[in-house]
Amino acid sequence: MVKGMIVGAIGAVAAGLAAFYLVAATGHFPANADAQPPALEKWIARKALAAAIAREAPKNPNPVAETDANLIEGIKLYAVDCAVCHGAADAKASHIAHGLYQKAPQLAKYGVEDDDEGETYWKLYHGIRMTGMPAFRESLTEDQLWKIVLFLKNMDSLPSAPQKAWDAVPSLDKRGGA
Ligand code: HEC
């Protein structure tokens, strides 16, 4: 009885894998980026991401002091490495941001000010698998990453000098052929 159930279960898994292979091998598995992610895919991906962050994100406060100089350095780093996908202060998406699967949020509009800084640090350090969000652990130092995190946390309430620097980051909106 138990043996029969085990053989049955193994058979069902094998049949499932074979069906999956056939769907993929005959070009019926969606490989395009110009699609809306199905609800199930989104749900599983969000759950996995939240669980990994809850387990691994640093719990310490931001080690970088909240000064104008550090905020401005964070903005300068953001302009080079992030704005192409996450936009400038006008929150207008670039062609690249527009074409990504998953879409890159325009952070001036859909910011992460309410998230824990450790969570944002984790996303910058490790990236987000199967999205365009890169891992920056090998390109930026911990100090640089925490400065960007500081900027993102305070993006909607910047003091005047950092606000000026943020407003000066060029718009990435190239639609219209400019
Ligand atoms: C090539 C495009 C690309 C670049 C460059 C990029 N990102 Fe992302 N990023 C994404 C995408 C796509 C997502 C959405 C992932 C998802 O749906 O889970 C994302 C997600 C995020 C999130 C989570 C947003 C949220 O609402 O939870 C943060 C924060 C973030 N990126 C910050 C940055 C920072 C800071 C940089 C630069 C150091 C950067 N990203 C560079 C594409 C990019």
C-alpha cells in the first residue's frame, strides 16, 4: 500500500517534470519580457523575497551619519548606478525601466522611505533574483551602499542642499526622441 503510494507519487512528479519540459522545449513557456507577471509567480516571488530578507537583512541601524555630505554622496552614487532604472526626481521611467520584467519602480513616486534600512541594504547588496535588480556587493563598498540607503530612506524629506543635488539629477525620460 505504502509502496504503491510512493511509486504513484514519484510517477506523478516525473509526469509533471516531463510535461514542464515539453512545454518549455516546444516554445510554449513564456520567455518574453513584454508580459505581465502571472499572479502566482508574483505571489511566490514576493513570499520568497520577504522570507529571505526577514532571515538575512542586517538589523543594525545605518552606520552612516545623516549629514548633508553623506546624503549628497548617496545621491551621486544613485545617479550613476540606479537612475537608469529607478528614475530621477521627476519619476519618469527611462526606456530601460519601461521594458524590464519585472518593472523597476520609479522611486521618487513609489519610494522605500517606510522600509527598514536593513531591508533596502539587503536588496542593494544581493540584488533581486530574476528581475533586473543587480547585486552591487562587488561594485560598491559597504560605506557607499549605506550612503545610498540613507538617501533612499530620506528621499521625501531632504534638507535643502541634498534636495538641490537630487533635483539636479537629469531626467531619464527619453520618450519623444530627445
Ligand atoms: C537594470 C535596472 C536596475 C538597476 C540599474 C537598479 N535596479 Fe533596483 N530594481 C530593479 C527592478 C526591476 C526592481 C523590482 C524588483 C521586484 O519586482 O521585486 C528593483 C527593485 C529595487 C528596490 C525595491 C523597491 C521596492 O519597492 O521594494 C530598491 C530599493 C532598489 N531596486 C534600489 C536600487 C538602487 C539603490 C540601485 C542602484 C544602486 C538600483 N536599484 C539599481 C531594477 C534595477
